[in-house]
Amino acid sequence: HAKSHNHKLRSIKAEKPFSLAYGGAGGGYGGKGGNGSGDIAPGNSYGDEQISNLYGGSGGGVSAGQPFQLGVFKDPRGRGGSGGGAIEIVAVNDIFVGSNSVISCEGEPGANGYMSAGGGGSGGSILFAAGGSIQIDGKISVAGGDGGKRKSVAPADQDNSFGGHGGAGSGGRIALYGQGLVFGKKSSVLLNGGNCSATNASQECNGEKGTMHIDSGLDTGLVLDQDAGAAGTRQSLYLTPRSSRLPFNPQKHLPSTQSSPEYDLGVSRSRPGRVSFYYRAENHIHSVSNWDAAFELREARWSYLSSKSDIEYTAIVGLFFGQDEVRHGVNYIGIPHDDEPIKELDRLSSTSFKSRSWSKVDILFNWENNRHDIYINDICLVQNVPFRGESIRAISLGNFHEGSGVWFDEIYVGDDATMDFHCPRLQNGKLVMERPIERGWKLEDVGEVSSTHPMQRHESHVSRRPLYQREDSKFIKPFDGLEDRAFTSDVKFRSHDGDRDHKKGSFHAGSLLRLPKEQASSIDLTSEEYSIGKRPDTYTWYGEHDYNKDPTHLSGGIMACSTQDFVTWKDEGLMLNFANLTDMVDGSSNMLRAEKPKVLYNNSTQKYVMWMIIDNGTRELGLAGVAVSDYHNGPFEFVRSFYPDGNQTRDQTLFQDEDGVAYLFRTYYATVDYVIPQAVMQPTWESVKNSDGSTNFALSYHRAKYDPGYDDYHDIYLQRWRTEDKPWQVICINRISGTEREVPYGKEHLNFDGEVCQDPFEYKVVLGQGNPNFEESVNGIQSRFLDPHDPANNVWIPNSVPEVQGQTWADNFDDGTCGRMQVDLDMQTFDPELPNREKPDRRHCSNLVDNPIHETQPDKRIGEATILERRRAKYVSVSRLT
């Protein structure tokens, strides 16, 4: 003002800006301002509700009725209030005004004056534009300023036309643009005009209310709740309740706009293996509608569906969460806020969801055969239900309820890691379950069947005779004793697969654990710990599960299901993945597999302990594995693999006493070798042989049975005297010339005198007189005496007589009890007393008969140590667990 060309303005020494409008009228913007004490009209509204142009508010008029009155005082009195400012906030995502936040563009109140007061300023502009949602939990205000008050004037004069009250400013403008809009329970939005101090209503000195424009893409509000999250998170999507129900659409036409949030998965075809989310409802349930929320999977966006007049369905799969039930639909036409189609859908559960509690929902898809499963809180309520559709393009969330807000959180669209596992289900009164092949011991583990050694026939001089060398084995007895057992199997059960037939397993091929009561007594049923696993009277089933459909995923693991009534089963998920198994004995790097898990609770460590059998693809290991967990529903941490008793096993179990002591029972197969000396054949009696191998029958007889006729050295003493023990040989020798002539045997060789030689010219020499005409005397008459010391009689050595040492006959003869003896009785061949001799009888002398006939003795175990029999059996090993 000091620099103004107008000397009146230069005379105003004000430290704050003020309006030069006179009469104290209120400023206008979102509405008309209030009348002041002067004659000048208040400010009018301007701009539009959408805030196409971002204007600020207008100031109120000064209290002076005429310009000259401004110079009455050194400083202006009754200054008009300033108009509110303008704020524009634009966000790509969300705009959130916290509960302790205040965003204000309020008009300033008019100043008080002694004779008259200034008018209040109008509220300004607040514009929010969000690509996502707008949530207001704090305060936003574009309220108009109050009119000023006149001081030191009697109440009867306050309505005097000269001086008096100041008019109030109008409210400003608020415009909110977003996909969703939510006002919190403690939020505050002020649009009101200011108030004036006049008591006469005819003065119309109050400011009018401002405007608020809301442009939301959704009928329901969608915000990010910063204080409520599922599964340990802190945030979730919150769909606010609507204040009124939308008009019913009797034509069943799809509205052109989607009433609830929709997420576009993109143009490319999406075939997720699993869609999961968490859902929660507020405490109170409005009675107008039965449905709180909807979760729908669509093949196209709503804008496309609403443009078609001949669509067959709006959703591939949908779930509607009602006050006391859940409805499930496949390929249906759903119209927002129309309950009639929902009532035709399948009812899944009569159990209502707990207010303010999160419920987990999983939708599993099999796109190969267009079927799906649905789990709510890990309990399968829909299994293998067909649907039509090529892919999922959009996810739609809805809140059709007028009085209750709902939350959605942890929405997952992607691969399914459950490996197509399903818990038991009741079918025709029986629990049925898809289980892998139940395998026992391999056939090579069981071992071969019992067998005997091949029959062994010992060859002897008898069997080698030509008489017995016949193809038809005639004259030889085909069975001459029992076979020796080579291998004995004590295994009672076997099949072509092993110890039993390998077949599809069942629900019973698993481990069932009941949570100990003493553990349950210490659990707070309202605690988070209770909700994640430690629940009393809960039975948990454990079993292996193979998954080979997708080579890009892991191949299986130990799964678990829990129940309290053996009818409804909760899928507890994966306890231990096969990928976490390790061969800690041989260090093999091949993919391992676990089977036959057994779980017990260790009171000492307060952990759940799982024992299992670990093997590779060729089933060569048979290891025992151990894993532990703080909770019965896992996850389990793998500890080690080993052989507790040094043996492989494919069959083990656990047992726990009432005092908590646990035992590990394992079976294994083992083969025991029974070692004894080898059987040595005992010789068969054999005849005495000559050097050429021919049988010496006389010697065989004499050495087998004593005969005095063979023991008389002088039995042919007469023949010796007459040289009849030598072949025929008679020689005639000429007495003069000494010429020798041998005369053959026979009368025809005698001379005319009947003599052999020509006497007196020749004399006769007789060398032998054995008669050549007889076989027994052609070589002379032989003695039957068999001399033990004759080398010819000592070629053969007996080895089959137990009591006789295997040596020559001469040695046996000399080793006998009679000692060395003279075989000729110490008488000469021409002893004249031979006819009077005493014939010998030495049958009492031992070893003279050194090859008596005897039965062949059985083989004797006197050879080298050898395995007589191998015996295989199944054993049970029991170990106390510490």
C-alpha cells in the first residue's frame, strides 16, 4: 500500500493483506458468501465442482462501509479474512491420508472491529487424483471462515445497518478422482460455510456449503489397509461397505462398468496352476444381503464381456462368501448385486467364517483336462470338477454387502507347488486316497530259494569197469543218499517283486500321530501358536508322495494331513521335500526319495521327530533318515541319513512307551555261512594189482584172507627136488666132443633103447622137467607161496583199510605182531627133513593180511574248511532311541 499512487491507500499501514471490498461481506467460491453489515453484496460461487481449473478461495470484505472510513484509525479495523488456498495431489498409485494428518484450505475468519467487523474468507480447493485408490483416515477441510464480531456495542445495536457483524465465507471445493475411495471411520471432510455473529436470521450472513466431487471407477471403495494383513503381513486390500444397495437389474443385462476392482493379467494367455488368496469379513453382518464378497476368475475383462450380447458365462470359476455359507460356480453369468444367480450355485460349506479372522482359499487348476480343486483353510471342498475356458485374463474382487467391509490379501497367481497331492476323502463310507506304489524288499534282497549241492558220485575201480560204463546207468543205483543242503531260505513270504507284490498304496500306508495330551494342555487356544499346528485331539497323517508330471518341478516329498473326526481332512502341505535329502554315508549325488515316514513327539527336546527310509532310484541304499520339527505340521528339517545297526532296511517303525521312551524297530535280511571241513572220500576196497594194473587174484585172496596154502614156502619141495618146478629142458652132451644136444619133451624123441641120450656116447643133464603139455606146468610147477618180500608183490599198496597203514606188504608184514620172520622156516630147499616139517599157520600174526575185505566207510570231514550251507533269514533289530 505504501507504494500505491493513491494517497489514501498509501495512508493504510497494514502488515497483512486484506480486501478492499467494503461492507464486511463474506467471500464466495464453492457457494455464496454471507451478507455483511454494509450494502455491498457478498461474493458468488465460481469455477465448477470438478475443479477444472484450480482456483483458490476469495477473501472477505473489510468492515468499513465507505472508503473514507479506512483512515479513521491508524491501522485498518475489521479486516476481511483471506480465502483458502489450493492444493492438488496427483499419484500414480494410491493416496493415503493418515489418521493424524490434516490437509486444510480453510478460509480465514473476518477480523473483529469496534464499529463493524470484517467478512470471512471462502474455503479453497483440494484436488486428489490417484491412479489407484484414495483412502482418507484424517481430516481434509475447505470450510469457510467465520464473520468477524463488532466489539463494545450493546446487543440491541448489533444489527444496526451502520457497523455490526461481518458475513461468513462459503465453503470451498473438493474433487477426488481414483479407482476407489474410502473414508475411514475417524475421517473428517469439512465443506461447510462459516458462521456469523448476527442473531437475526434475516441477515443471511452465514456462508453457503462448498462442493465435493467424487469420480471413482468402482462402486465399492478399494484401499490398502495398513493395519491388517494375512499370514504375518501388515497390509491388505480393503473393500468398503456401500451405503445403499444398487438398483436391481430385472433385464439381466451386464452393466457397462465393473462395480468392483478387477486385475488384468495381461493379453497373453495365463494358465496358472494355482490361484490363492486370503479373505476376511468385518464383525457385523447386514441383514439386507446374504453375500459379503465375491472372488471371480474371468476369461476376459468386464469391459469386453459387457459389450457382448451372446456370452455364455462371465466367470470361469467363482466363489461367493455369504453370511453362513460359501457358494461355488463354474461357467456362470454373474451380475453384480444380483443374488438370484448366486443361489443357483453349489453350496460348499455350512460353517460360517469367523468374523475378523482370515480364511485361506486355494484354487488348483489342471489345464490338461480342464478340471480344478478348491481348498478353504486347507480343506478340500471341491475336487476334480470340470470347467470350460482356455485361460484366465482377469481377477475380479467384489463386495456386494451394504453393511460390512471385506479384506483380500496375499493373492497369488502362478505355479502350483503342492505337487497334485490330495488328502483322504470319504467315498462310499471308506477313506480313499491316491498313493504311490507301495514297495517292500526287492527280490534280490529276499534271496534265492533253498537249494542243494549237486549229487556227487565218487568214482572207483568198480565204477570204471567196462561193465558199468553204460549210458543207461544200468547196474548202478541212481540214488545213493540225500543231497547236501547248499542254501536254506527261512524267508516265509516272497513274490515275483520281492517279499510282497508291489501295488498301489492306500490311506493305511502311512503314519498316524496323535498329539500328546500333555502337550495340548499347555496351549492357549487363542494363540497364534495354536492356530498354526499345536492343537489338541488332532491326528496327523504322514506319507510319501511322488510327483513326476512336470520335470521342471521337484519330484515329491513327505506330505501331511490332519483331522479331528477322520471325515474332514486338512491338507497340512509339504513336510520335507525330497530335494533336501542327502546321502551322508556314500555321498551319492543322485536324486533321493523317502518312504514310510514315522513321527513321534520327543518330550525331552519338545520336538517332533520323523524317521524315514531313504533310497535312490535303483533302490540300492536302504538308508534310515531323521528329520525334526517344532510343530507336527512341519516344516521338518533334515538331520542325517545313516545305518543305525549297520544294515540296509526297507521296513522300519517306531514305538513309544507310556513313559515316553521310544524304540526303533527295523528288519533286515542276512545270510549266515556254516563252515565245516570238506568231506574226504574214504577209499573203496580194491583187489591187489600187478605192476601193469592187472589184478593179482592169488595175492588179493592171500592179502584179504589168510590161507596156510599160500604161506608154505616148501609146498613143492618134491617138485624142486625133481626139477619139476622148472620148464622142460634136458640136454645130452657128447662125452668126446662135448657137443650139447637139447632133447624135446615126448616119447617120440626117445632112442631105440627108450632112452633120452645115446649111452655110452652121451650123458644127460636135466635142467627142468616141467610138462609143457599142461598150462600149469609148462613153466614148471609153481609154488603157491606168496613171498611178502618179493618186489613184485609189493607194487600195490592198500589205502582203504582203516587199521592198516598205507604201505607195502613187506612193511606191513614186518610191522606185524610176529615181527620179522624167516619165510623158509630156516630149512634149505633140499633138506631131507622137509617131509617131516611142521606146516606154518601164521594167521594170528597181524598185518600179514593187510587188505581185508570191508565195507566202504562214509566220507569224513577232514578236508579243508569250506561252506557247508548258507542260510538266509529275516531279522528284527530293536534300538532304544535317546
